[in-house]
Amino acid sequence: MDRLEALLKQYFGYTSFRPGQAGLIEAVLNGRDVLGILPTGGGKSVCYQLPALLLPGLTIVISPLISLMHDQVDALNRRGIGAAAVTSEMPEAAQRRLFDALIRQYPAGRASGASGTKSGSVRLLYISPERLETRAFTAFASAVRISLVCIDEAHCISHWGAEFRPAYLKIRSFLESLPVRPVAAAYTATAAPRVRSDIIRLSGLINPHLFIAPFDRPNLYYEVRHPSEKWRDLLRLLSSYRGMSGIIYCLTRRSVDHLAWRLSGEGIRAARYHAGMDEDERAANQGKWLSGELPLMVATNAFGMGIDKPDVRFVIHYQMPGCIENYYQEAGRAGRDGKRSDCILLYSDEDVRINGFFIDRIRSWPLQASMRLKLDEMRRYSGGKECLRACLMRYFGDERVPAAQSCGRCSVCLKIRHSSEMPALQPGTEDPGLYRSLTALRHRLAKKRGIPAYRILSDEALHDLSSLRPGRMTELLFMERVPVVRAIQYGADFLTEIRAWNASHR
């Protein structure tokens, strides 16, 4: 363990492992297959990148997206860990040179050099599942010593494999075709019990060591809204998140383009991202968003896999995804730094129709039936009749489900608590003196942060505060003109001011 922790510090900069990581890594090093279910930002990549430094042969990583491969390879090389990717963009001559070099470094049937990195050595090779079907790669794989095959984003085997990425179903036969079967590891952030079974069965994992991290992310606030006008509701939300990093997810490329255009018309600068765009434009937009040059990204679900940006303060789904797996993973890109972040779904019946249209186009009847069940689960979540956190955790088979309406960190629970506490908060006559006091407080807060006063709270919100005089955070959270994120940021200051005013004017 001491050596593992030393490598963790040397190459990844962490002083200790997160829950589950050490067990997964040790199982791999002991020659056992593994399945790790860790949340977005939970450190999945370390679980196969660190063993790659110690294993005698090459580590193959099967990844679904070219952009994700490049991001991982670039990050590893910056850390001093040799990595490469073979993609459709790579010329055949360059592929042959890379394969020949790896065969020399890791000849099949013979012990390779000492474990650990050395200058110029490649420890991890990233490929797409489609690469397994090419003659050049299968010939290479039979001639090189492979110690570990890692399936990243392993839920793709179940969710996409049968219809959208059939090459994922080749992984098991690929493992079985190798002269010596390597250790196999599968990692994902989202896997309901039936998906876990699919991953084990379809990838051919043998008696895997299984670790399932808790699915609850305590710093995330979940909310479902049923606005009569989504566009107007979105603008109100964005005004409260101004200057913060966030993502707006849409179902279709056309919706992304249209929404980004409308936001631009309102003076709101946003990057856009979907698979129909030119790759250079996608890369440029992603870079601007990661750097903070453009804090807002409007995207389809093609965006976000493997993106490591810790300070995403909000994720808004402008349209409802077709399944809870997608929603949980996309929403989970918020708050990776552990700070309070918001996950808000804007629901409409039209979203169900759009998802139904996509499902109708699936050729496989069993998969179509499965996707309809997933859509029904997503509709139940969007109905907002039970604790949203409990709904998510129950779906993923997490036994640590909170009691109904008790999480205190979702719109359903807060609304129920709010309704019992508001029989005390009644509108009264606005006190001009209190309004002036709250206005002065707003000015001080804005000056301290170097932002305009309206970014703290609007004039209308201050009028409401001086009339209703809330005394508790739960009361403040459900005042119509006080955005949730502003209540969290500045609510304690305003509540203190109101209490002080009340105490001195009895």
C-alpha cells in the first residue's frame, strides 16, 4: 500500500485514495477482474492508470469517444505517464510504427522490462471498440503482451451496445481470443442493477471484484420545474447564475443551435457543442468553456464525458433526457469540487414526445421496449411527487435511500417543508426603514465582491423581504423572487439583518 500511495502522490498529486480505489487497484494487481461503479468525478481513471505503471505488460483502454481519448492521453503525458491513442484520424503508417514499437517493448510470451515509467515508454494505449474489429489491431494484439484491458464508460455495453455501438459486444470475444487472457476491468459512473449484470455478462468478466460507491452527491441540489414558458424560466435562472460556470443540455442538435442563437440575441454569450459541428469548432468551444472564457455551454449529451472541470455550479436540462442513467451522469458534472451546485430539469410533455420519436426509430424490438421502460422511469422522476434524491438512489439500487421527503436538498422536500412553515410567514406591511437597511446591505455585499448590486438580489426581492420578513433559510428558499442560488450565497446575511431589525423595532 505504501508504494501505491507513493505513486498516487508522485503522478496524480493525491495524498490518499478515495473510497473503493485502493481495493479495485489491488484486485487488478492480484490478477482479478473488477467492476467499479464510481460517481462522476469519483476517480475512475486512477483505478486503471495507476496499475498500468506497475503491470509488466501493456494496458489497453477501450473508450467511446475520440475527444475523450485525446483528453486522457494529453493529461497522462503531462503527468509523465506514457500514453497513446489509435484513432481513425491516425495515418496507417503511424499506426504501424506505434504497433511495432509496442511489440518491441512488450513482446508476447516474454517478460517485459521492469514496471514503472521510463522515458518514451507507452504504458496505456487508448482505442475505440470499433478498433477491435480491424485486422491490423487483432494481429498486433496477438503479438504484444497485454496485462490489462480496461473498459471505460462501461455502461455503453448495455445502454448503447446492442443498437448504437455493436462493437462493444466484441469485447468478450476479443479477450478470449488473446494468447493469454489479461485482467479485465470495467468502470462507469452509472449502472442500475440490471446494467451491472449486462456489463459482467457481455464483457465476460470472471468473478469480478465489485465496488459500488454511494450514488448520493450531498452537495448537489435537485429540482424539477414545470414552467409554462421554458424560455422565460431559463432566462430567469441564468440571471441568477450570471458569471458562474454551467451547462445547458438539449436533446437535439437543432435545439442546441436554436437555443445558443436565442441566448446570443439576449446578450448571453454561450459556447455550443454537438456531434454535427466541425471538430475544430467543437474543440475550440470546449477550450473556451474549460478556461472560463465562455462560462456557459449549450450541448447535447455528446458533451461532457471525461470532462474534468470542478467548478460547474449548475447543470440545466432544457429538455428531459430519455433515461435516468443519462440524467444522473449529465447532472453529475456539476459540483465536482464538492461545493453547492444546482441540477435543474425543465420538464414539458413535448420532451416525452421527442424521446418517443427517438425510441420509435430503434430497430431492435427488445431494446425499444427497454428504452420505453427507462422513459417511464424518467417521467416518474420528472413528476416531482417524491424526494428526487431518493428516486435516483432507489433506481440505482443504493440501499442508503433517505426516508420520503426528508433529504432537504431537493425541490420536493423543500416544498413540503416550506408549506408547513410558511401556517407562520404571512405578508405584512412593508417597512420602508427595513427596505433601506436591506438595500444598504446589498450595496455592501456587491462592493465587497466587485459586482453590480442587482447580481445580489433584485429590488423586487428586497421589497418582498421587507414585507414578509422571513426568519429561516427554508422560508427564504421558496420566496418567488429570491433565486435558490442567491439564497444559498447571501441568505444568511439578509436573515441576520432582518432579525436584527425585528429585535430593535419591537
